[in-house]
Amino acid sequence: MEDIAKIKQEIDRAENLEELDRIRRKYFGKKGSISFALRTLGTLKEEERRKQAPALQILKREIEEAVKQRSKNLAAKEADANLSGEWVDVSAPGRKVRSGHLHPLTRLQEKVNGVFSSLGFEVVEGPEIETEWYNFDALNIPKDHPARDMWDTFWLKPESEKLLLRTHTSPVQIRYMETHQPPFRIIAPGRVFRHEASDASHDIQFYQLEGLMVDKDISVANFKAVINEFFKALFEKDVKIRLRPSYFPFVEPGFEIDMKSASGWLEMMGAGMVHPNVFQAVGYNPANLALSGAEGWQGFAFGIGLDRIAMMKYKIDDIRLFYGGDVRFLKQF
Ligand code: YSA
């Protein structure tokens, strides 16, 4: 008991955690005296061991408890001391937290999706890696057809598998029609890739937004109404657009839509009335236009160049700025 009292005093006199740990090791470390006494218990004669063991256990428990208590007190003291050394200057100017924001093309895509949603279009998606069938054949562009040159293609290895990075979002038309029945209206935004020289209005990757509306008695007039509404809602003013006759194998008739800018007309999208061969490729019965079309399906489709729309909306004169990763450019949005 005398020992216990002495050791406890020693523990209570420890002025910091470091000193306390030194005392703890003195008794409980590998070579500590209490550890040693406990270890040697086994070497004592039975009678002697019976006498000493209970006292030693009491000593061990009491000292451990005393160390624990002192450690708690010292830790609380040290925490207080640390806090009193800290202070806050409430008059100092705050540190500004810099917040990021969406890329201008993502913002534009969200806006465009919103406009088409308000016109009753559902947003769908398709894969960026496509098969030759969806990117070309099902769209009435057979092998060796000169129209394949319009979509300079990145083919994936091994070439025998005929996989490619989609050159336009039009394959989503086929994927959707294969699993859905008309009437419907959809848009499919996404990234496309072309193996072509880049300049201020062309890049090797860019964003398109496919649109497709299929129903009975759909005409170019419906397309014009939708597209006029789209431009008005997006630019929040009347903008000048024009339809130019053009050729895409998956539409008949086909056209391109240009928008007037300060520097002249800029091509924004391709479009047209879905070709009967495309409807046949997905198992739809196409309308016979010669017989007024009442029995079959008709539809219009379009593919908007989203980067070009963004260039017009945000007054950007070089498409490559979108992909340069220059923070000085991105910060302006
Ligand atoms: C046509 C008829 C339909 O029924 C449906 C869709 C289409 C569009 C067709 N799939 C297509 O890709 N046409 S396109 O080659 O003329 O591209 C469409 C739009 O993408 C262009 O009007 C232009 O705005 C944009 N574009 C084309 N090449 C580009 C580009 N934008 C940036 N960089 C390029 N290299």
C-alpha cells in the first residue's frame, strides 16, 4: 500500500503527457518494475505466489487507473493552453472561396434541352462508339456511297470489327426507332468526331443535337415552326435563318439551315424529311407521299451543331477555344 501511495504521488506530479509516459514506461514498459514482478510470479513457489499475486494485481489496477486519470487531466490542460494561444481577427478581410461553373457548352446544352422539352421533345442518348451499321448503313448510306466521304471517320482497331467514333448523332435515330413506335418527338445531344482539318468553325470533336419527330401528316412546315420557335427561345429575339436545299442520304428533301451573323451566314444544322428507306430499315411502314401519306409514318429530322450555336450565342469567333482548356477563356462565362 505504501508503494501504491508513492507511485500515485509520482504520477500526480507529472507536469505533462511526455513525463507521464516516461513514468508509465518505468512501471509498465518491457523492463518496467511492475511488468517484471508480474512476469516473475510464475517462478515463485505456489504458496509465495498465492500471497503475492492478489496484491500485485491490485497494485497494477490502481496504478493503471491513476495514469489514465492523470493523462485525461493533462490532455485537457494542454488543449486549453493551445486554444488560449489562438485568436481570430474578426476585422481581417475573408479569404474568397473560388467557385467553378459549368463549361459554356454544357450550359448551352442544358438550355437547348430545356427549349425542346418545352416543345414536347424527350431527351435520349446513344453511344459515342458506333457500328458501321448504325452510323451509315441503316441511314441509307451504303458502302462505297460517296456520301460516306462527308463524314471522315475515325475507325477503331481492329478494323475488321468495323467500330468507329460516331461522326454524327443521327445513329441515335435508328437506335430509338428500333425500340419505340410512333408517334414521338425526341432530341439526342452528344459528342461526335471527325477526322478533318480544324479551323475557326471546324474541330475534330464537337457536339451535335439530333432531333426527330415522327407522326402522321408531318411536313416541312412543322419542322420550320419547331426550328423557328427554338431559335427565338434560345436567342430571346428574332434571328435571321434560311433554309438551303442540301443532300443527306437519310432525308428527302434535305436542307441546311444557316443563321445570319455580323460576318455573314453560318451553317448551323442539317435537316430534312426522313427517307422511306430509313423507316424501312427499322421496320416502320413509310407513308406513300404520292397517295397523300395518310396510311404510313412521316417525320422530320435535324442535326444541330451545338458548338456553332454557342459561338453565335456567346459571340465566340473560334470553335477551338471551347476545347483549349484555357482558364482565362472559361472564366468569362
Ligand atoms: C441531317 C439530316 C437529318 O435528317 C438529321 C441530321 C442531319 C445532320 C447530319 N447528320 C450531319 O451531321 N450533317 S453535317 O455534317 O452538316 O453536320 C451538322 C452540323 O454540325 C453542321 O451544320 C455544323 O453546324 C456542325 N458541324 C459539322 N462539322 C463540324 C461542325 N461543327 C464543328 N466542327 C465540325 N467539324
